[in-house]
Amino acid sequence: MIANYSPPAHHLYLHTMKRFDVCIIGGGPAGYAAAMRALDFDKKVVLIEKNKLGGAGLYNGALSSKTFWELSKDISSVRKRMAQYHTGQTFDVSFQQILNEVWEGIGIRKFQLEEQVFRLQEKKQERFVYLNGTAKFLNANEVEVISEQGVETIYADHVVIATGSRPRKLPHLPIDEKIVVTSDGIESFKEFPKSMVVLGAGVIGCEWATIFSNFGYTNVFIIDKADRILPFEDYDVADSISKNMSKQGIVIHNNAQLSSMKIVDGEVEYELEYKDGRKEIHRVEKALISIGRVPNVENLGLENAGVKVENSCIVNLDGQTNIPNIYAIGDLTADVALVNVAEVEGRHVIEKIFGSKVEDLILNNISTIMFLNPEVAGVGINEMQAQKKGLRYRVASMSYDLIPRAIAMRVNNGFFKILVTDDDDMKILGMRAVGVHASSAIQAVALLISMDKGIEELAELIHPHPSIIEGIQECVRMLLKKSILKPELFKGRLNCKVCDEFGCTQDIYFI
């Protein structure tokens, strides 16, 4: 159904110098959201996408990798239960079977996005046009589009650039997207590799390490130049994930620098040099390079429009570039590179252009998820950030093994942690959740942060029982000194402290 669906040919033509209210370059999460929001204002919109509608967030990013993660988590769980009950049976799955399910998920979302675009063209006629082609600025208002139909020039009062990003590559690494791959090349695998090394211990690298380890066919190694993975997170979060990785058999090369990597006889040979001077040579079947992403700013003719670029990112203030009618959103800016942030930015700039919105976009309540084992979710600042700012704060944490729902699920691996201001208001600064259902547990806290509220509402709210989010409520009650379970009797599993501007802590229950 998807493969055979295509728009009527006449909808793909634009008359030379046809005028639009807004031209959006890039059909990923940011650009797509911007186009749909512009239609809400009944504006004339042209959306241009060079490759695939939905962008990397659909094909090689969030949806693709998280489908892999969900499948790997399910398979790992089945295997654990089978081992627990000594069934004597085995559970096998091929990489192609997994890939087929991933493609099916992508196909569903792809069809939803494409069908909406093509039907909007039919319904709105020339008020909304989608072009599959490359775009290049001729000046601040004119954009040249090259497609299968030829070369056309369009005029737009406003232009929104949303061309996304791609995996960062290093010239000395033999990346062929078959043996040494970025996240774009994982789907080229024919079968599960017996062994794989991941270069990079950030979110994406740790997620893929977790995924392949969960499937149970791959010995996974991670090269980490720091002394611990996820260096931007608090020690307790990173330590919990690191210990779980070790239990899964993942080997983390901490404090290691990659000296060389080459393809030898169809496999990957890499040499490490440690901070203590040791050197090691390892050999694996595949290598995944996960060292960040770079914005797609090349070949856009930005110089023709006078748009300023610094460190490969388009310079902007709240989405607006140095050219007043040109905006930049999504991964090609220096903001947080997340799908939900990109979509919010897309909607925000359109509301600035055509609506009455004047306040800047605030990102202090952006929720993040790391699909690890277990999953990690967060909103607001963590303890490292609070201490770096010299803040006094209070913090409460609760282990999952004290939460009834986690007990019922037979999982006790995880914890909640909430930071609040050290005053009578106790406004929420941030929260971290490590464990099952973590990603579903943080939205209420995110809302309170955006509303600049304290914790009293959460303490008195009647939560569903049994549910994982009851752990959040108990953390709040600890901060208010009215918890059901008392921290002094569950030390190590319940903690409630105050931290001063020097990083010193003291137990709240004994102050």
C-alpha cells in the first residue's frame, strides 16, 4: 500500500516565482511541525524535502532505534523468564526478522506523514505544496528548487531552515557503512555480529550497546575516553547503568583513547591506549561510530542570503537568524538535538512569524529519555548542574525495590531522584528516573517546572495504585517530612538530604 501510493503528478509543479508566505526547507520533525502549524494560520506554504519525509528522526533516529530497543528488551525478558523456570527451551530470532519489524514500524509512520501531505495538497490546492528536491538560496527571499521536474524558483516572505543533521565522521576512520558503520549503516547488517565495538559512550552509543547486548548474540565493547560513561549525568545514574551493562556482559574500555582502527580480513582491528600508558589491540566483527552529529548546512546557498554560520551551526536568537525573515530550527542549531525539541521549535517560530507570540522559547522543562537497561528519563537540572551553579538544594531519592508496582513486576532495578530549592517554596529544579516506566513518570514534574510550582500538589495528589509514579510522590513526601516510609530506617534505599553551595550534604531528617 505504501509503495504504490504517490501523489498526482500535477501537484509537484510550481510556476516560476510563485509566491508563498513561508518556505520550509527540510521535512524532518522540525520542518514538518512548522509546515502543519503554518497551515493553522491559513498561510500559503511550500515544504521542500531532499530525501525522505520524516527525516533522520524517522529512518535512522528515534523511531528506528527505539523499535530496535523495544524488540531487544522483549526478547531479553523472554529469555530471562525461560531461564528462570528452567523450561529447557531456546528462543532464537534472526537479524532479518528484527529488521522486518523495524521497517514495518517505519512504514506505518511514513505512510501517515506522506498521506497527510498528499491529501492536504489535494484539499488546499496551491495553498500547500510539497516538493521532493534540493533547495538553495538565491537571496533572502528566493529559493531555487531542483527536482525530477526540473529547476524552479520560488519566492517566500519567510524561510524556515530545518535540514537536520547527520552522524559525525572522522577522516582517519574506515567508515564504509558495512563493517565500520554509523547509526545510518546498522540496517546494512545481514545478521547479528558475534562481536562489536562502539566508539563513544554518550546516549546513542550506550543505547546501541544495550540493544545489541539485549538480543544476546553479540559481545559488545564500548570505548570511553572518560572514567565513566554518560559524563553529563550524575554519578549515581551513570554508575547504575554501568553496573547493569557489566552484568549484561558489556565491556567498557574506560580511560581509553582510540589509537587506530582498520579493516583487516573483513573484520575490525582497533588499538587502544590507556591513561596509564597501557596499549591493547582488539579484533571484532563490526564497529559502530557514535561520536555525535553534525548539522546539514552545506550546499544551501546560505552565503547568498547572508545567513551567519559559526562552528557548523546556524547562528540564531530564539530561532531567528541574523537575516530577519529567515529562521533556523532543529538539529542544525546549537540547541538540544531531540525530536520533541525540534517539533516545539518548528511550531514556535511559526507562531512568532504569524501569531502574537512574543516570549522566547523556554527549554528548562524539556523531558529526555535514554533507552538503556533500565531506561533513564530526566527533566530539569541534575545535581552536577546544581552544584556547578552554586545552588543550595534539597534532594530526595527512592529505590524501586520499595515501590509496590515494581515489586509486583519483579523488578527492583532503579530509583527516583527529585531536586527542589532549599526554601519554603521548594520549587522543583529537576528529576531523574532510572528504571522501568521511567519515561512515563516525569511529565507531571515537567509541568510543575514549567509552571514554576512547588511540590505540595504532588504530595497531596491521589496517585493510581499500584503504579511506578507512587515513588515520585513518596520522594516529595520525604522532602515535606511526612513520608510513609522513614529514610532513617531504610538507609541507602531512601535518602533525603540538603546540599549547600559547597557540595556538602546533611540528612534532612536529622536537621
